[in-house]
Amino acid sequence: MNKIDSTYMYQTFEDLDLDIDMIEEEGGLESGGDDWMEVISYITGKDAYDSDSFTKEDLILIEEFISVMDENGLELY
């Protein structure tokens, strides 16, 4: 399991070609939005739209990612 920290968070945004400046300007990501769903798929390795396939570990990863976003002033809105 990957260590979820701010480096991992920003690397995830970069790997997905998400506009980090825009995310920071908007204060986070839209829950259920395409960008957020891409992040979920990236960090879990699963289809974000098939939540039935998520394990407890996947949900922990997602919670940790959200927590790191919060720590960096980014929200899931």
C-alpha cells in the first residue's frame, strides 16, 4: 500500500495531468466530478464507478487521500 502524503497527492494530480494550480485556486475537487473519480481509480487501481468492488483497504486509502487534501487546504466539495 502506498504511503499517502502530500508528495503522493501532488504526484497523483501530476500523473493524471490534472491542473494543480486550478485545483488549488478552486480549493479542491468536486465530489463525484470526473477529476475526483480519476483520482479514486488511480489510487485504488479499480473503476471508481464500481464502488461495490472496493475493499476496506481501498476505502482507507480514499479516506487518507481526503485527509491529506484537507491538511493541504484542499476540500472535496
